[in-house]
Amino acid sequence: MANRYTRRPTASKARLKADISSRLAEVTIDRLGARGDAIAQDHGDRLYIPFAVPGDRVKVRTLGKQGDGLSASLVEILTASPHRIDPVCAHFGQCGGCALQQVDAETYGAWKLEVLTEPLRRVGIDLQPLPLRQAPTGSRRRVQLAFHNRRGVCELGFHQRATHKVVDIAACAVLLPEIVALFEPLRGMLAQLIVDGSGEATVTAAETGLDVLIEGPLTLDLFTRQQLAAFAEARDLARLSWRRPGDETEPVARRRPALIRFGKNGVEPPPGSFIQPTRFGEQAIAGLILEAIPAKGKVADLYAGCGSFSVPLAERGNQVHAVEGEALPLRALAAAANQAGLAITTETRDLARRPLLPHELKPYDAVLFDPPRAGAIEQAQNLADAGPPTVVAVSCNPNTLARDLKVLIAGGYRLRSITPIDQFPFTAHLECVAVLER
């Protein structure tokens, strides 16, 4: 008897778990969450529902645990919200590149501001951000595409939401038209070269033409190099490079320098190197930096990359010390600076492990830092202890930015302004520029 009764609660719990992970519900959407999922309540459970809109009355199916609630899929729109609009892209809903094309501009803009203000509120910062600056759709100049080849058929595009499946796309509303025009010929070329396998293609619109880096499971021989070079010629690419996973990048065709213009001067970044995703965003960030940092002073540009901001600062008359963890981008920056006669010195240094120490910060009149999504908590602490009068923090992650700002404010800095810049339309990503002084 005891054994029979001790088994029953276990079976009951299993059935309850199955009921929670798959049930139909009718709910009204309350708001949008930080990732762009709509949020609703159902019998005490918080539901996260992709592609729904605040004010929608919808039928959903619960799928399982997600954070502090349950994920759910949209089954049917029972009553559409007045804030719902038609998506601008036929691939929306399948392609995982965009999360929010179905909401009107007012709702979208308010939500993007909330993506910033909510993390600030959590750490006790109540400064009202400056108005949102939005990059135009169809202006993104750099993209990383996934591809999957099976038996000579190539799927090229973005991964489906929360999967590794590649959604084959023919168009994209956020990319520059010249990048979209490369999709079909690139798909055909990859289908010829790779019978079976997956990889990535990074395409950047340089000032001098498209710059393409393909990463795939193929060791190049003479014939494949000739095919790639012919492709670069036929498509008038500035540069084409190839990399096997884990190997060094191999230049295949450099028909002209793949220049990116920062300020008045061009830099040729290494193949696949990070640059700001839009020209609009880069200029907006650079303008805010130049407004905040006094002219003629000495500036440390931390996480400097290829010099997006080092070059405009040096052109303006600042002495700039650019620090970056990767050697190749700094090498490109140094070459451009030498050619243009700009006062830029460079240092290869992993700032996550070896941030500038308080005594190393003393020579500078201002510090600019633009870290990866993980932020720069150790560097922020050293700045709080012994930083210069002006600090500018650039970030693509409002959560880690808020954490770093809290440290700087506790160390005596005053947050003078914070500006959100939307370089990633229809996604939860947001660039921000914070100006601090003391």
C-alpha cells in the first residue's frame, strides 16, 4: 500500500508539468518585454509570447518554463490591437533576425526607450534619456549570414528564432540594397563550392565596394581559389576572404582596399572585423563623443577596434591612445594614422583581464570606452577610483551599461546625459552613449 501511494504524487506532478508546458489559453497582451516578446497573465502565470502586440486578444499555447514565467506560441489573433500593423518583410515570423515589425512606430519607440530606462531604474538612476535617434531602415552596412548546404542546395539567411535552422531569405528590410543584391549570387556560388556543410558569410559595405568573408568547411585548392576570384570579379567585390573554422583568414581576392571612412580618413579593417552596423549610428555616436570630450586634450579610447572614434578625435586635434584586445584592427588603425599624420598611439591589451590601472589613467583628460555586451565593470571601478574629469561610455547592452554607470556614479561622477541610438531596427538591441563628468 505504501509503495502504491508514494508513486501517485510523482505521476500527478508529471501530469501537472505536462499540462503547464502545453495548454491553450486566451489572454490579452499587457506590454512588451525587454526581448520584444509580448507579456500577458494567465491564472497567475506570466506568459512570454513572440509576435503579439499590446492590446491584442489572442489564443496561445504554452510551451514550457522561460525565466520567471512560461513561453507560449501565438495560435490565433482573436481581436487585433489598434497598435498592430503589417510587417514590412515577407520573412517576418520565420526569420529570427527581427522581433518587432508588427507594432506601430509610437509603440515601438516607447518600448525602445523602456529597454534603456528599466535597467537604469533598477540601479537607482532616474535621469531621463535624450530623444531616441533611429537609423533609417535599409541602412545596415554589415551583416553575418548563416548558410547550410545539403546535396548542393544552399540555404542562406538568418537562423529561425531559438533554433539552428537557417531560414532561406530573398530580401531584408534592414540591410543596404547592395548587400541584399548579393544574396542570390552568393547562394549559387556556395552551392557549387560546398556540397554538404554549414558556415557563415560576413558582408560589409565598404566605401569602395562589398567586403566578403566566408567561413566554411572547405580547404581551398587552386581550382576553388580561381572560382572565388572569378566570383569577386563578376560581382565587383572590393575584397573576398576565406576562413576554415579555427584557421587563419586567407585572402583570396583584394581588388582594391576595402576602406571604411571614419571622419575624413579611411581605414581598411581586417576581413570580418567589427564596425558600427550603420553609418548613421557611427556618425551619431562620434558626434556625441566630440561634443563631450574637450578638444586638444589627451584621450584614452578603450576597446577602440579599428578606430571608429579614435580617428575623428585625432582629426579634431586630440592626442589619442587606442587600446584594443585584438592586434589586427589596431594594426589597420596604426597604418591609417601614420598615413594621415594623426596623433594616435596603439596598445594591444585584453581590457577585460587587464584594465587600465588608476596610475595609468592619470595622464588622460578624458576616457572613452566601448566594450562588448559584457560591459567593463573592472575598468569602470578603476575609473571611479582615479578617472579623468570626463568619461564617455558607449554600450550596446543597457543592462551592463547601467551596472557600469552605477559604479562610476558611486565613485563621484555625475551622469550628464544618456542618448539611445537605434541601429538595429525591429530588434531588442540598443546602442547608448552616456556622458559623465566630475
